[in-house]
Amino acid sequence: MSAVTSASSGYRAVFRTGEFRPVFAAHLISVLGVVVAEISLTVLVYRATGSPLMSALTFALGFLPYALGGTLLAGIADRHPARRVLVGCDLLCAACAAAMALPGTPVAVLLVLRCAMAFVAPLFQGARAASLTDILGAGDAFVLGRSLLRMVAQSSQLIGFGLGGLLLTVLAPRGAIGLTAAGFLGSALLLGLGTRSRPARGGSRESPLRGLRAVLGDRRIRVLTLLFWLPPVFVVVPEALLAPYAAGLGSGTVALGLLMCAMPVGTIAGELWAGSALTARTRSRITGPLVAAGLLPLLLYAVRPGVPLALAALLLAGLAHAYTLGLDQWYVDAVPEELRGRAMTLLSTGLMTLQGVGMALAGLAAEFFPVHQVVTAAAILGTAVVLLLLAELRACAPERERPRSETGLAAK
């Protein structure tokens, strides 16, 4: 079924599409399960080893398998039916979580299982994103559906950590991980029974490197991909350094908690506003200006702001994330249907990996420079990078967009 969402119906029309509801519910269950599993696994490994390093590795180990999985498995998203890929990934993750929950599982095996779950995660995300075009169409309904899934991920990060901590007061870590396994099974059931089986897009069996070139070889797709990837590299800098910044201000844990919530709350609010109050035409028109201005609020860090001003800067930077809705539409319009699964997988892979790189570089820079200077420099450098990308995007716009397009990037 294809849905074309009007400005007045917005997100409600997306939920009226029968197949989207189980996709949304499955996403909510699995995201909460992953967050709970990460917290529980961290506690479990720390109790078993007494090593903060080994405990931290349970988080850090996810990045490399995620990057490898997204690169090596991307073609599967197009070569096989989406429902089969999604259910298969969920069942594999359920099996890994169930094995983690078994008493006596060695720490080394726990970490290997954690890597296995991270390895298939980008394939799942790419296949699901591509399948939304089958369920909702490639128009505005797709954009709003993607937005809803992103907002679930953002809010689940906030809720999931609290839920995980609460669960660990009444359950042993392995018991909480067992609930995660049940969540993945529930997600597989929802996707298997709630969505229709559709044929594969028919991607070719080429090497991962050739597949990467097939997506990024197109100039416009390459620039759009970089617009998804690079701004978050700079946006995560203040988030990565919140703890040392709050400590430098002499703030307590309450202030730190507020600072940690500010950008996710702004991101959710910005997407809700753009998705519910603006038409698709308006969202597309403001995408360029929003992405160009998205890092400017972080320039407030130049004056080493106190908590209230830092909160405002982070909230405004989050609100600017509303540009993603317009960028989603540009991207799905640019990518050929037979490459959508691969392209969406690579998109999520690069986004996650580069955010990790951005956090690491932020921490490294903060070893040599004050935190407020690191954030200010990131805002300046990031804005320059975005402006260059927007100029390149304008240069490679289709001819029909040049005179006066809805993108806001047309030549004058």
C-alpha cells in the first residue's frame, strides 16, 4: 500500500497505513531492548572482571563490527526480500541475547556475541529504511515514517537508560538480557506477521567495494550522503564532552543530566514541528538554511557559558536537526530503487561510525585544549564543511531544479 500524506494529516496518516504500525512497534521494542542489553552487559562484564576497561569495551566494541557489517552486508538488503532480511536479523539477535543470558557464559563469549549483534545492525536498519518506500511510498509519507523511527530512537535512548537501571534493581543482569531476547523475538513476530512479503529489488552480487562505488560513484548521491554523515561528526562534540564541561563549571549531577537531555529533546521537538506544522514543500525549502545554521548555536561556547546558556545552545542545535526530513526526501529521490537497500545500509553505517570518530576526536582534542574552545572550533569547522557541501550540491542539482527549486539551493 502506498500512502501520500497531506500536510493536514501528517504523522496520523502514516499510522493509518496498516503495515507501518507493526514496523513502528517492532522498532520501539528492539531499540529499548538494545539499550537495556547494553546497560546490563556493561554491569555483567564489570562484575565478572572488576575491570573498568573491559566494561567500557562492551560499548566500544560495537563500532568496528557495525562498520564492517554495514560495508560487507549492504548488498544483501537489495538481493533478498526485505521481510526475510529483517526477521532473520531479529532472530539472530534474539539467539545472541539468549546465549548472553545463559549462566556461566564467559566474558570473551559475551563480547563476541555483542559484536555479532552489532555486525548485523546496519543491515537491519538499511533494509527497514528501504522497505519503508514499499510500505509508504517514496514521497512525504516515507519522510514522516523515517522521522517517527528516528524520534523513537532518540526518546528510547533517554527512556531506555532509566528503564535499564530500574530493571537492574529487580533483576539480575542476565535476567534483563533475557528480556532483550524476548523483545527481539517479539519484533521478528511483528515484522513476519504484520508486513507483506515482497520480491527482492534484485541487486547484483558484486563485491562490497564495487557496491560502495555503485552508490557513492554518483556525484549527487555522494554529496547528499556526506550531508547526512558530516554535520553529526561536529554536533556530537559538545555531547561527548558534557561530563568534563559540567565538572569544569562546578555543576552537579542534576545539571549534567539536564545538559545530556537538551540536544535529544531539541531534536525530537524540531522533527515534530517540521513534520506536523510544515508542508513537504516548505520542509524542502528550509533544509539548506537549517543545515547551514545547525552548528551556529554552539558558537555560544566561545564565552564559556554557564548551564542555562549551554542548555539553550544544545537545545537550538537539536532543533535545527529538523533539516533531516528534507534531506531524507532529497536522498530517496536521488537513489535508484534497485540500490536503495544498499544505500540506506551504507548511510546508517557511516553515520554511526563517524559519530564515534567525532566523539573520539573530541576527547583527544580536549586533552590539549579547554572544552569550550574545542566545541567552538568544531562549530566553526563544521559550518565551513557544511557550506562547502551545500555549494557542491547546488552545482550538481538536476537541470530542472536550477531556476528555482524547492530545495532552497537553486541558482539565483
